[in-house]
Amino acid sequence: DQQVKQNSPSLSVQEGRISILNCDYTNSMFDYFLWYKKYPAEGPTFLISISSIKDKNEDGRFTVFLNKSAKHLSLHIVPSQPGDSAVYFCAASEFFYNTDKLIFGTGTRLQVFP
Amino acid sequence: DAGVIQSPRHEVTEMGQEVTLRCKPISGHDYLFWYRQTMMRGLELLIYFNNNVPIDDSGMPEDRFSAKMPNASFSTLKIQPSEPRDSAVYFCASSLPGHYNEQFFGPGTRLTVL
């Protein structure tokens, strides 16, 4: 049973345009969400996070939006660059309930073309 | 800082053989996590340790899998006997005290069981 779902296995976007990656979750106890980026032959690296007390967090070209009522979050990349081409994993945790685990989605492969 | 170190990077073995994967976490990190990545299930948490003590091994698929952390700088994940369905990329990650949601991943071990 996937508690964190990334229903789009792949996304292709032109350089300079916006990339929107989506993530849905089923566990209402999740209160902290993260996005990781993974290049081929490397481990995932932390990108950006958001607490459930917020609905938006921004870091440069990356913005994460959280809609708690819909149990949905999204990652926006503006403008997209070829170096953003990677697999993006959404992850969630019950941070404030002292649970240390991260539950990851299956990932979305983003390709940014010139 | 060298980051999380995993060895070997690639392992090819035959069904029934024992496989041992190794991990050296970042110095000072007191959480260590083992994950398995597959296309179908994404990143699955297998087991994690806090201060060398296993906290949650509910993700370990079968008794064929075992993990140890004899000290703060070394952990192993062993599969005995290995099966073709164990073929995957195995990641080790570590995190700082109080920041356990932001995990630092190693480069992974790609395991192929023939």
C-alpha cells in the first residue's frame, strides 16, 4: 500500500518553462514533506522541504506547495534548466510525532530539453 | 567531508550466494538508514538505526535479510541466500541528530542476482 504516490512516472519540459511535479499522500498523520533529486549513478540529494503548518516554501527556482485538505503537494521549478533533468522523489514523515522514518514515492523522471 | 560511503558499487552474484553490502555514514550522524530502490516500489526503507541500535526493521522483506551496525562508523546489510528478485539498487543514508528528516545518501550498490 503506497502511502506516498507520484502518479506521473515521467515529465518532459522545454528549457525556460515551468516544471510541475505532483505528489499525493494518504496518511493524514504526515506533517513534514520533502523533495529529493537523484541523478543517474548517484544517491538522492535533499532539495526542499515543507512543514504542515505552511502551505508554501520557496528556495530560489524551487517552490513546494502543500494542500493539506487534498493531501497533495507539488514542486514547481521555474525556469527549468537542462541540469534539472533527474528523478525527483517526494517523501513524507510524521515528524512531530517523533517518527524518524521517511516514506518515499516511486519518483518522477524529469527531462528538460533545449 | 567524504559523504556516505558504500561498497561495493556493483555486485553481480548467483542465486543462493551470500551478499554483503557495506556502509560508512558521515561522521557525527547518529541515524543510519538502509533503502532499496526498484522501479515498481521506488525507495523502500528496509531498516534504520539510532546510535547503532536497530529501531525499526519492519521493512526487511524476509529472514534472508539482516543488518548490523557494530559501531558508529560501519554498517552491513546481508542477504543470505540471495534470489533474483533481490536485484535492485541498495542505498545507505545517514542524518544528523535533530535533523533526521534530511538524510544524506550514499551512491548506492547495484546488486544483480543471476
